[in-house]
Amino acid sequence: MPFQIVILWSDVLVWLLVAACLGFGFVITRTEHLLAAWRRVGKSRIGMAAATVLMVFGVIGLLDSLHYRLRLEGEADKPTVYSIEVLSVLDTVASPVRTRNEKTYSAPFATRLYAKETIDLPGGGQTRGYPRLKYGGAHLGGDEARLPADVARKAAMGFVLAVLTWCGMAALVTMGVGKREGVGRSEAWRRIWQGETHFSWNALLMTAGGLMALILPLLSLAGYYHVFGTDKVGQDVLYQVLKSVRTGLIIGLVTTLVMLPVAVLMGIVAGYFRGWVDDLIQYIYTVLSSIPGVLLIAAAVLMMQVVIDTHPEWFATAAERADLRLLALCFILGITSWTSLCRLLRGETLKLRELEYIQAAQAFGVSSWRIILRHILPNLMHIVVITLVMDFSGLVLAEAVLSYIDIGVDPNTISFGTMINNARLELGREPVVWWSLAAAFAAMLMLVLAANLFADVVRDAFDPRAV
Amino acid sequence: MLAYIVRRLLYAIPILIGVNLLTFALFFVVNTPDDMARMQLGVKRVTPEAIQKWKAERGYDKPLLWNSQAPGAGALTDTIFFDKSARMFVGDFGRAEDGRDIALEIKGRMLPSLAVQLPNFILGLFVTIIFALTLAFFRATAFDFWGVVLCVVMMSISSLFYIIGGQYLVSKVWRLVPISGFGEGLDAWRFLVLPVVVGVISGIGSSTRLYRTIFLEEVGKDYIRTARAKGLPETVVFLRHLLRNALIPILTGVVVVIPSLFMGALITESFFGIPGLGSYTIDAIKAQDFAVVRSMVFIGAVLYIIGLILTDISYSIADPRIRLK
């Protein structure tokens, strides 16, 4: 095989999460009241617009969660050796931006470096000036004045491509809606744009159109220029933004995933059995929640660093070490954030266990665990779903802050936090190096804003009080 | 009331013991003092003697919980747990890596922290409540809609952006106030303006939305309709009736943080170079000064518990129907 598949622990959890979502989706299609709630989400235009944006981030994150190691070129009779570098599918797709590194900073769309250097002239002698970039705008050759026209031409081509793709997509959706509702195409087209469909196709199409008009020109330019500039070691900022997405998604989703079983079990058990079990569990979460979150995280991360540093033999590659550190961070964030969910679930269980149908089940002699599994757990799922989506944005933001205090992800892991941390001192330079920070903040804002909007819609659809 | 407070204080003791045990386990059992020594000394200089010396200097060379060699009560007291953890209850936090007394350091750093946090807290509360009241007043109008949109956008922006952006714009481009630092006495205000303003702005989004929801829940209630039926102007209904009744849910989130104001804000202080407890903690985290982090965890928990008790007391002040027994 030309490559060896590498399965990192976080990949396992990510794909487990995807499987869980699919399974959950299957359950939803067979449960009428859940389906009704998700239909409300589907009807919401803001919800679907946000979901479309999240989907793009999700695809980037998933592509970045398939890892492998390339086989090194060698003679046929030698045993195969694989590269120490762990790559992901995203790395391969984005190899133009990944591999074409400059020497140091360069502004977006620049053809020359940011800093003056001494350049050797071809005919002997030296001069001070801005050296030409190795890759950025290299196809222009010596004719740098052509740059604006070239950028405009390439962007326009990308835009035309976006329009064409969007038209194809809109046609497909119209056909699908027409078939489903048993009407002609022009009627289906009218219904979509009048918002008369059960699913907000108009919001989805609009957002998808906007995103494509933004992304496709960028992509068509990214092969020739550094569209977001390069950072201190000359790495393309666009590549860093793409890589940060996975880190953000993992922190936001896996954290909730790992704390979920503990919180659900403890919350239900405390609320259902009461007595000393309740006292004990309440004691545990009061202790944990009385320590300020950042400090508990700091203490735990410090200790984790000691463990990792004193056991270098546990990790085969640097990627594995960074990955385990990321997961450990998720666990630590999970420890500090499960208490609020646990408290909510306990309160709700206390209410549920007094209801008639539970008492009827008890009177019939149904065992406690069966009652919990069949009657209580399904009625708590809306709280779990709401927590999952509501916590996401906060966790993504927290990662950036934690990475700034050096208690976030591994310094070698590309994340929004490490990007901001590396770039923030450069604002003091003259002229200002703003592109790294701007790209990180903009991408983060897009992700978090979409997540916040989506979370609101999900909460409104699931919260029985909010009708 | 007094009996209630005393009982709540007694309840706090087992929780503090729990916090203490947890930090002890985290700092001394998950990693032995040997591991910490290796980490602090670096990989190259690690010899068994160096580790022993490092541990002896910090008093980490004793047994963890039970000293079988010490006579009498010394079996319990001559241990790491007693020296490092149990003594925190009487305010003895030991020494930091640089040899300074942690308790003394904390005392000196509380004031700068408070100087940033208190104005930030009061001003922030004032601004967000006013903003939320205005949104609730104009509920279901375009103003309300765009106000909420603004809030959602503002809470989606990283707090780091507000700080970095504020420093860049106000201090570097406009040159209005120093970029960071701290001064003695009244001169300090120049250094405090920016962190306070940035802190208030970064908190507007989420708090305003929360308060607006609380206000809107109250707006639908009967007593508001009664007040309107009496012919009271809408402003009076809002300021006198609604605000007072919405106070309870607002107090829940607000009073609990008051004692923690002493702790300072980690990121803000470190960005603005304010010599408070927040930057102390961050420096300790970066230097891996375990003793300081351990002390801050304990103090944080103490302040939080005081905050919880204050919350209960504030309930009974805001709403006379609530009696503490």
C-alpha cells in the first residue's frame, strides 16, 4: 500500500460522534414528537442558514479527521518504511497551500516579502529591498503590475463557477421539492422562494450561494497567491485557518460527548433514588463547581503536562502526543462543565419521578433501571440536545483563551488559540501584521456565530416552555 | 437569619475539605513530587541528588499522609498533606518558587485586581440592565430585533478580540491611554480606563440577552397589567414594578461573583499588565509554580462559597417574602 492508515484517538471519537448522530437521526425519523421538534428547526430560516455554515465547517473537520502516513520512496526489496509525518485527507486536498511556504511574513495577495532584506543582484552587487516571494504570484513572472487584473480575472472565474454550481444546486432542489409536493417546477420554485415549503430551502440556498460566492473565488486564487498572507515562518494563513477548524470542532463537540455519560448517569441516579446517593452526588458536584473553572482547568492541565513530559515513551509520533493532549484537554474541560448539566438533569428527574406514569410503572413492579431507561431518559433527551448545542460555542471561545495562557492545546497543534497567540505581538510592528489575527478572528466569529444562532433555534424548538 | 448564616458557614466546611482533598490529589498523587522536580529542573540536570535537594527545599520530602517515623501526633502533622494542604485553612499558603510568601503577595495584589474589577462590574451591570430594559421596552419592534442580533454577534466574538482590538485602536492608533501598566494612587485611572471599558463591552452581549429574557418573562405577568390598568405611565411600570420583580433572577447570577472580584480577571490583567491576582495566577501557570496555583484554587473556592451565601441573603433583602430559616 502506498500509505498506512493512522487512527488517532480523536478521530475515533469524531467518527463515533458521526455514527451517534446518524443513529440518533434514525431514531428521530421513527419518533413522532422528536421529528416534530426537528421539523421546527428545519422550518426556521435562521436555523437552516446557520446549519449550512456549520455543515461547511463540519466537512472541513471530517476531511481533517482521516489520517495516514505516506510510504517513503525506497528500493523494492527493502521493508516498507512510512513517513513520520502524519497527514490528513485535508492536507492532501490543500497541499498547494500546505507546502508552498515562504520565508516569513507576507501580506495577503503580496508578491514580495513583508520585510526588507539584502538581495544579491544577478550581475553581482547587492541592494536593499523587498525580496520577491517564492510562490505568491510566481506565475506573473517579472510582470507584477499585472497583479490586480490577474486577481480580478481569477476571482471572476471562481465567481462564475460559483454561480454555475449554485444554479445546478437550485435546479436539483427545485426538482426534489416539485416531486415531493407533486407540483410542477415553476410552482415548486415559487413555493421555495415564498417560504411555503416545510423545510427552509430558501435560506439554505441563499446561504450556500453566499458561501460559494466567497469560497470558490478564494480557492481559485489560493493556488497562485497567499490569499490570507503568510505567518512568521512563512506558512499560508489559509491553511492554518482550515486546520484550526478541526481543533475547534473537537473541543466543542468531544468535550460534551465525554462528559455526557457521567452527567446523565449521575443526574438521573441522584434525582431518582434520592437519599444518600443524592447527597453524595450533590456533594461531588458542589465541590467541583465551587472551584473557579479556569483555575481547575489550569491545575489539571499543569498536572497533565507533567504526566506527558515525564512519559515520552507513550507516544510514537508528535501527532499522537498532540492528539492525546487535545483529548486530555477535552476531558478536563468536560470535568469542569458536567456539573451544570448534572444539576439540571437531577432537578428534572425529581419532577418526573412524581408524575403518574412513573408511579404507575412503579406500581406494576417495573425495575428501577428499566424505568430510568424507558421512561425517564427519553424525557430528558431534549435537555441533553440543548446543552450539546449551547455549550459548543462557549467551548470554542474558551479554547482560544486557554491556549493564550499556555494551558490549551499543544503548541504544535494549529488552532484558533495558537494562531491568535502567535500573532498578537505582531500588532506592535510597523507596518502592522494584521492578517493572521484577522483571519483567525473572522473564521472563529463565523463558526461561533453560526453555532449560537443554531443553538437558539434548537433550544426554541425543543424547550416546552418556549412555545 | 444569623442562625441561617452560621449553618450555611458550617455547610461550607465539608465542601472546602473536599476542594482541599481534590487539589491535594491533583498536585501530589497524580504526579509525585519526584515528577514535579524532574519537570522543574529540566531533563538535563536531573540527578537523584538534585531531586532530593529540590524536594527538601520545598518541604516535599515528607510522606504524603502518614509519617510512621515521627513520634506521637507528628505522624499526622509532619506530612505533606498537613504542611501544604491543611494549613491553607488558616491562611498559610507557604512560599512561591521565588521564595516569597504567597499570603503576603496575595494581600498586596488584591487591591489592583479590585480596582479593575469593581468599576467593571458596576458599570457593566448598569449598562447591560439599561440596554436590556430598553430592548424589553421596545419589544417586538425592529429596534428589539437588531438589538438582539447585535447581542448575538457580540457574544460570538472572542474576548481576546475585544482586548487586542481595544489596545490597538485606543492605545496604539489614537494614543489616548497607555497600552498597559499600573500606577500608584489616583494616577492609576489612566491605566484602568481601557481595561474597564473593554471588560464592559465584552460582557454586554450575553448579559443583555439574559436580562432581556428575564424582563420579557415578567412583562407578561398580571401585576404589570394591573399597574398599566391603574394608568401608570409605561416608564414607571418598567422602572418601579418590573425592575424590582426581575431582580431575583438577576441577583442569582450577579451576587455570586462579587467576592470573586478580588481574584481579578486572568486574561485582562495579563494583557494590561495590572499587578493583580489574575496576572499572578497566569504568571504562576506559565512558570508552573504549583504552590501558587494550588493556593489560588483554594481561595477561589472560598470566595465562591461566600458568594453563594451572599446570594441567599440578597434574596431576602430584595424580596421580603423569602425568609431564611
